[in-house]
Amino acid sequence: MEDIRNGTCPLCKHNQIIEGWPRDATQTGSAPLAVAWDQGGKAPWLPLGQLSVYVCQRCGKAEWFAAGAANIKLGPEYGTRLIVGPPPPQGPMR
């Protein structure tokens, strides 16, 4: 599978990709979009899994990616949960 982050759109094969870091504009300023936030018992809150988006300049296909996914905390207090799928197939391909 092609990765849009390498500079080629997997849909239309165009080679001009926009990288962006969307922000949530609020009345008090703006904050980066993230998968979760952790206050750690004090302010300010820290973003966990800050989101970036890659957009094909030709067709508009967009893909989101989270930074540091292994460090995103899990649990209802963070608004996250882990979904574990079936294990990958093992053995020779048939």
C-alpha cells in the first residue's frame, strides 16, 4: 500500500501533497487537534497523538496520522479505548 506521506497520492498518483497540522480554534485561542489530552494533574493539558493531515492537491484525498501513537493513554478519562483485532495469519501463504 502506498503511503501518502511519501509524496504520492495513493488514489490519483499526483505528486504534490499538502501536509497540515489542523488546530481547533476556540474563544481562548487555538489548540492542536489530538487523539487525547492528558492534564497529568496540572495545567496545561498535553496533547497525546497530535494529528496531522496529508491532502492531495489534485483530487483532495486526505489521510490523518497521529504522532507518537504508542504514547496515547487509554481509558474513558482520555476518551480512548483499544480495539484488538484477530491475530495476523501465520505460516506459508496459500
